Amino acid sequence: MKKPQKISRAVFDEVMVPNYAPSTTIPVRGQGSRVWDQDGRELIDFAGGIAVNSLGHCHPVVVKALQEQSERLWHVSNVMTNEPALQLAQNLTEATFAEKVFFASSGAEVNEAALKLARRYAVDHFDSEKNQIIAFTQGFHGRTFFTVSVGGQPIYSEGFGPKPGAITHCEFNNLDALRAVISDKTCAVMIEPIQGEGGVMPATREFLKGVRALCDTHQALLIFDEVQTGVGRTGSLYAYMMYDVIPDILTTAKSLGAGFPVGAMLTTSEIAASLKVGTHGSTFGGNPLACAVAQAVLNKINCPEVLAGVAEREQLFRQGLEAIQARYDIFANIRGKGLLLGCELKEPYRGCAREVLQCAYGAGLMILAAGPHVIRFTPSLVIELEDIREGLSRLEQSVKTFLESR
Ligand SMILES: *Cc1c(COP(=O)(O)O)cnc(C)c1O
């Protein structure tokens, strides 16, 4: 055994696969929307673990749910069901259009399930020719080979050998582009109501309504990937509710577990029937710990006060961002909904999102990039208003430092 000593960032380069380039700071503790690193330095968290820490860090409601479940039952596999999974599935179906739920442990996994279900449904109800999946450029659906191929950034899916086939991409928010490629051979259209990773790009209402209508015309299933937009992130429990467009399949993960890995695919009974016994599965899907936590998260977030609180916080963010814009003129626009907000950098600062991020770390603020041109905010949905004010002031400091460094 090696002698225990303070573990450092250098260890990452020694023993971790080099697919990430984490910052030099190692957080060791979090409370609400404040995080402390190994040296005791405090940071304000506007990143929320990439839209995951929906209740901030160590929220008492989730801590309690996890502690209680951890002393009761950890895992039984899907050879048996369990109470937290049943309870959560019941709550999810009561809260949404859905009648049936499939659980897994991540966004990619529930998207994988959605895509496989759509293909299988088409085989059951039509013929094997109906297998085309349409998705959108700049879309992001996860990193399994199927989901990354459906995602609209070829750079992520190339270099791994032959890709899954019958996937077509077209331009987001362009109904004519979709109309040109959709046909009776299309089995599903997969879309994020607001593209997250692709740059915080909201779909227009007319576009989503048009996508729904085209899917109906061609008997294609509409899959909403709400892995990033779901569970109150936009101020509605799910973004489909604010758009008033009902999908056939919806996927949710990230915020659902508030930091515990869990995902769910929601659909109707009629469509779900195609996932017969043995067609699909996941060892950890429906794990009691994950479901007990998600249950507590859903109960906490799905109430008028918390959802209205998201809209209130959005206003505070927008005011602050607009004030920064008025003083420094670095954004081309401020976009997004609820607490999924993005600021696109304008010329000559395009491509500098990572530099702004670095300056923010320096100023004691955690923010995100969404591609090279957009800085993104996905904080806790219950972030203290005082933390928003202090974080915005640190952001202003970061912008100043960034501009002075040029
Ligand atoms: C993060 C994300 C995913 C992938 O989720 P993982 O849990 O990383 O597999 C899929 N879709 C969207 C829209 C996401 O934002």
C-alpha cells in the first residue's frame, strides 16, 4: 500500500484515460450552490454539474432520501421489482403524458432505449423498410455508438469504424429541411426542444408543432430528448409542456437524480408494448437507491413554488447578463429558457468560450461552455438569489479579466 497523501490533479494524467481535460481545481465539498476545493477556496456554482445538480449540492431532501434507502435495500436487479422504482414510475406517469416508464442510469442509455424502441415499434406495426431515424445538426444525444451517431456533430461519431445506418440529419429550426427528408420510411424523429450541448439553441414553437405534424403524417414517432431540459430546468416540469407539443417518447436523466445517476424513458402503453420481455434491459435500471433519490427530487421540484422560482431566477440572471452586456458588449445574444441559459460571444470574441471559463475559475465561479462560441449557465434550480448576485458579480470580474488579457 502506498502512503496516503493529498491526491493531486497530476494523478489524472498518470492514471486516467485522456478523454477529458479537467480544470486544475479539485472540488472536495459542496453546499447549496457553493463549492470548496482542496485548498479551501470557495467557488459559486453556475454549472450545476452540467444541468445535473438540480437542487444544488447536498440538499437535505436528497441526502435524507439516499440515507434512508441506503439502510433499507440497495439492489435487487430486474429479476424482481422494488418499491422506489414503482413509486417513481407512478409519479412520472401521473406528472406527464406517459403511461409507461423504463429506467436506466444515464441519458445515453435511455436515448438508446428510445431509439431501439422506435425501430422495434416500426418492425411490429409496419415493415422492415421503415427504419430511418431523423435527427438534427448540432444535436446531442449521448456517447453510446447509436446515440452519438444520431447526434448531429460528426466529429464525435467518426473514427470508430462502421456506424449504425439509416440515420439522416437535417437543419434545426428549418421545417422545409425536415419536410424534404421525412417519408413513410421514417420510423422516428429525435430532437432536443432546446439544444443544450449544441449551443443552448431553443426550437421555435412553430418548428416543434410542424415536426409533430410531419411525424403524424408519416406515422413516425416523435422522441423528445429532455435529458438536459427536463425536471424543471426550463421552468416547466418538461419543456414539451411549455411548447404544448406532446412527444411519443420522452427521455429524462441529468436533473432527475440531482447528482445520482438515473435516467428514464417515458412513453405510451401502445408504444411500450413493443419492448416485450427480453427485448431490452439494464442491470442498474430501476435501482432502489437511484429511484428513491429521483422520487425525492421530483417531489421537491414538481410544485408551483419551485417552478415559479426558476422563472424568477431566470429574470435575475437575464438582468445581470444584460447589465454585463451593456458595459462590455461581448455577447451577440442571450438565449435559452429558465435556468438553461447561453450567451453567444460576438466578434472578435467568438471561439473564446474556454478562455472566459478559465477567467471565471480564477474569479471563483464555475460556468460552462456549449461549443466554442457560447458560455452556458445551468445552475441549481433552487440557487439562492444572493448566490446569483454574487456569481454575476464574479462573472463581470471574469469578463473584465478576459478582456484585459487580450
Ligand atoms: C447530457 C445529455 C445526454 C447524455 O446523457 P449522459 O447521462 O451523459 O449519457 C443526452 N442528451 C442530452 C440532450 C444531453 O444533454
